[in-house]
Amino acid sequence: MLSDFLKALRQLPDPRFRRVLLLGLGLTVALLVAVYAVFLFAIQSLTPDTVEIPLVGPVGGLDTLLSVGSFLFMIGLSIFLMVPVASMFTGFFLEDVAQAVEDRHYPWLPPAPKVSLYESIKDSLNFFAVLIVVNLIALVLAIFAGPAIPVVFWGVNGFLLGREYFTLAAMRRLGREGARALRARYTGQIWLAGVLMAVPLSVPVVNLLIPLLGAATFTHMFHRLNGTARRP
């Protein structure tokens, strides 16, 4: 599984990889900025200029205080949401990443069936929702984990990333049911490969590469486990 990751890493200079990375990050930043703009507009529109406080009198500048607080809140929220949102958008372009991997490493394969835009959007949104829910659960568990917090984070996210990325990669060739059946046969290996993806999630900036590297790594892993990695 380390070889799958190293192959994906060596292909980062591929123009198609760079395109997906830039599109994913660009859409992620644009969405977070748009959410903050709406949030800020709501604060400035709904917050009165002054508030009457008993025994103190009118106090102004509340909207400014809330605006500054909301900015700090959005910075913290963006740290939490950056990877899940980037993963969602990268899912939209998974076909491009997988095709680039197959063109370079498995050129003998027949063309993969095209995935409809509806299916691509649905799977990406499902991945995003699961990623958010599981991370919230991991956040709650971390309160009781003490020094084992990194292990909880890596274990939970490793299971999730492995499960979702492998399924998305395998579905291109086997369909949804075939992907689930193959995943069930190699649950342990897929989980460990997911942990390999989860560890860099703790490293700022580097973690933004994980959606792209995950899609490429699990494309390699799928072909290896499915027996299609070798030229017939």
C-alpha cells in the first residue's frame, strides 16, 4: 500500500493533477468566503447599532465586535471544514484523477464507463456528509481519549477515508455493488491505507493534498487488489 501512495506522490507534477488540485482548492476557498460574507451580512443587518444595558446605558459597537468575533470563528471553522470541503470538490473531479493514473500506469485497460454528473455530485455530497459526521464523533471521543487523541483521529479518519476513496475508485470499473464486495474482502488493507492518508491530515497545508493523493492512491490500490494492475 505504501507503493500505491508513492506512485500517486510521484505523479503530482502531472498537469491534470495540478488542475484538479487548483480547482478543488479554488472552489473550497470560494465557498468558505461566500459563507463568511453571508454570515457577516446577516450580523451587520440584524445587529442594532446600540444596545441598552441596565445600569450602564446604551452601548455601541456591538456589530463591530460580533464581526471581529465572527472572523475568528470562521478561521477556526475553515480549519475544520477545509479538508472535508476540498474532499467533496475533489470528488467531482475523481474521474480526471483516476483517468490520469490509468493513462500513465495502466494504458492497456479499456475505457471506464462514464459516471453521470448526478452520481458524481451525489457521491461527493455523501462523502462530505459522512466525513463531517465522523469527525464530529471523533471530536467528542477525543475529549475522553487524553493522550490517545491522535490515535483516535487517525483511526477514525483512516477507516472513513479508506472506505470512501476505495469505493469511489472501484465503482468506476465494478459498479456500486462490485465495489462494496471487493472492499469487504480487503477491509484491513484498505483501513491501513486510509490511516496512511489520515496521518498527514494533522499537518497544515500538506493536508490539502490529501483529497488528490487519496483519489490517486486508491485507484492504484483498486487495480492491485482487483488483479488489473498487471498487463495481460
